[in-house]
Amino acid sequence: MAKTLNTFLFGDYRIATATSGRSGYKHTFGGAHDRKGTSREDCNGILIHLLHRLDLTDPAVPIAIPGVRWLPFYYCFDFRANDLGYQLISDEELVTFFPEDDPNVSQEESWPDDNFPPEFPESPIKIAPRDYDPTNLEDAFQWAGAFGIGKLSAPDQATAKARVSEIMDSLGLGIPETEEDFEQALSRPFMQGKPDGPCLNPECSNRKTRGQLISIALMPAEPVRGVHTFGRWGGGVQLIFQMCPKCYTIRVSNQCD
Ligand SMILES: [Zn+2]
């Protein structure tokens, strides 16, 4: 996939893009922490960064969370955590959850680049709907990792499966056989497959169940021109934001191309 400055938002069989620009809503990228629960002290000494902050009253945003107007996208770029979980309590407060079972993390505070900024410069963001028709074969195939192919006709579903089998075979990855195999293989636009981690909220019944989270956003490494969130060498890293349909906890993970 070509690198773009588009951040894609997913929900309700709709796609929107978040890009630099002004609108009637006060969506932003970067800036200071926007609510309680985000400080270093609140996060076991770990500094998290605010990325987008979206006003969910904008009808172009295809995401809804009960009792929440401002949806912040946070991530931990400190290598002590790969994935970050957070539950929005209100527009004034959130609670973070850090996975304790990730072996691939650093013991010491370390950042993607020298002089990593304590926060990203704040800039305005606009949201625009993007064409997407879940009953169209090409659209469904291209975004199957976010929405599946369940809205396609039976013949089109068969075509999509045949096509992904051919791609997998040509890459020497083996031909999918079960429904589960196909669901994993039909993973565009996620470069390393659709993430299937469990909910990070220890009190949620999805805590032990994989594959339950809904993808709500896909963010490139340079979401705003000139802001390289993963540093000079991290241009191919994407962030995937997923949300638990039971407790609305957000889980953020990264993938490389
Ligand atoms: Zn949950």
C-alpha cells in the first residue's frame, strides 16, 4: 500500500479520512493530554502521546461511544509498551491498561528517535467521508480486514475467497481452507493481518477472548505532514486502533510493512 497521510476511520460500514485542515468542528492532532488518567504518574511512569482528538458530534465520524463526545487517540511510543489500552470514562477522564505479557518490550525507557518530543505540535484536522460500498466486490476486498465480506452476494464472496487463495498461494503462504483461515487471509488494509488481541480491560468478559475487537482506525507513521511518529526510520509503521464492543476500551497496536 502506498504511504499516504490519510488516517482512516471505520464504523457502521462507513469509512472516513482524517487529514490536516479546518472544518466546523474542532478536531485536532497532537497537543497536550486532554483528560485525567493520561499523565506519567497515572501510567506507571510511562509517557503516552495524544494523536488525533475527534469530536464525535461530527456526522462524518463513523464512530460512536456512549457518553463520550471527544474521542482521543493515544499511543505509547516508549518501547516499554507495544500495545496500549484505555477506557474513556468521560470527556474528562480515562483509565489506561498496559499488557503485562508482552515479551518484546524494552525494560528501560527508550524512544523511536533522538529528542523525541514530549508531545506532538497541535494542528487542525478535518474529517471527510470516503467512498465505500460493502456490497461492491472491489471495496469489500480492499477493506475486508475492517468490515469482512459478509455484505457481498454469495458469488462475490466466492470470488473474493478465490482471489485471496491465489494471492496466498503465489506468496507461498498456503491456501486458506476453513472459514477462520479465510477471515484471517482477507485482512486488507492491515499489512500483517487483522490484529486479534483480547480486550485489555481486566474487568471485561472479552479479556480472555481473542478476535472480538472492532477496528476503528488505521493511522500511518506520518499522520500530519512533517510529524514522524515513529522517528526517522519508522516510516512503514502503522497504528491500528480497535474498540471492544462490550466495554468500549480501545486497544492500540502497531504493524510494520
Ligand atoms: Zn472490553
